[in-house]
Amino acid sequence: MKQPDSVIFKVLSADQWAIAEDQGEFLGAAIDLSDGYIHFSTPEQVRETVEKHFAGQADLLLIGVDSEKLGDDLKWEPSRGGALFPHLYGTLKLDCVVSVDELKLGKDGKHVFPG
């Protein structure tokens, strides 16, 4: 399936994703709940996000989301080095998800991205 140009990414553990599937929506990881919004990354930002916040972690999934379906709850706000990051002020409805891919660890200990 071809992803829309408006795709943004969320990194979750398989357990977090299983809970979201059971609930029909993703409420947020601990950091999201603490900050008051769900953190996302653009395709250009996601590798650095994974290296910075998820280094060496196994059992991760890369969730692709069509940002255009998130409506006005999605805000673009400055973060790392002034770059604009997508933040969702609300829950992630699963019908906005366009892809779910495993982020396996390579032999070098770094995550291997799909595609």
C-alpha cells in the first residue's frame, strides 16, 4: 500500500500497540500522558528520534499515521534545535494508521527501518 505524503510516525512497543488495538485508539505512552500530547516524528526526524529515545530497545513497532486525518488536534511545534515536530492533542484513532512495521535490531545493535 502506498503511504500518503502526509505520513508521520509514532514508535511504540508491541505491548503498547496491542493495548491500542484492544481499545480501538491509542491514548499515549507515559511520556505523552505526562506532556499532554502524543509525540510524533516526520520521516526526516524519525531515525534520530529512535536513536535518541529508543536505542537498543527490542520489540518496537513503527506506526505510520496519515496526519491529514488528525484534523485540528495536530499541532506543529518547535522542539529539537527549533525543528517543528507533530504533536497530537487528543487520542490517536486507529483508522488514521496507514502502516505498522517492526523495528528490528540489526547485528550492529541499531534499528533497521523498513523500505
